[in-house]
Amino acid sequence: MFPALSPEQLARASSSGVEQTIEAGTIAFDQGDRDTPFYVLLEGELEVVHPNGKGTLEEPITIHKPNEFTGEINLLTDRRALVRGRAKGRLRASNTRGCAR
């Protein structure tokens, strides 16, 4: 469903960000957030879910794996995030928050 970056694309995309480690279960971005980061995954997995109701139920959307990246239209439109992203296990990613603006 989502593209994986080639080694050249991965090097280029991650070079403009700041590498960070996100511990298992940590929410990297949440529904309703503004200015959500663009993550390029280097190691681990990031699950993306849609919270339903009062946030107690979640509808799974996808699980991003290494060499993949996150992003919603809100990165371009300055709207609030529609989904939640959470580290599924320990995650290492390049965070390019604000680099595209």
C-alpha cells in the first residue's frame, strides 16, 4: 500500500532530518495534532491507527516498516492529523519536522 524507499532515496530523505529513538508504545503523533513530523523509518515499526469514539477503540490502518515513511496531507495543508502513529516496539527514525516548510 505504501512505497518503500530505495537505499539512495532513504539516504537522501533521512539526511535532512534528526535521528531519534522512540520507545515501544510511545505515540509519535496523535489525531488532532498540528505540525506532525515526517518520519523516515530506519529500524522498527510504526503502527498507524484511527481512534474511534473516545479514543478507547482503534481501527488499524497500516504498519510502516524500515525504508518506509509517514505522512498525511496535513503536512502540506497545515490541517490537523487524522490518525495516530505509535511505535510498535523500539523504533529508530529520522524526524524531518519542519524541513519541508
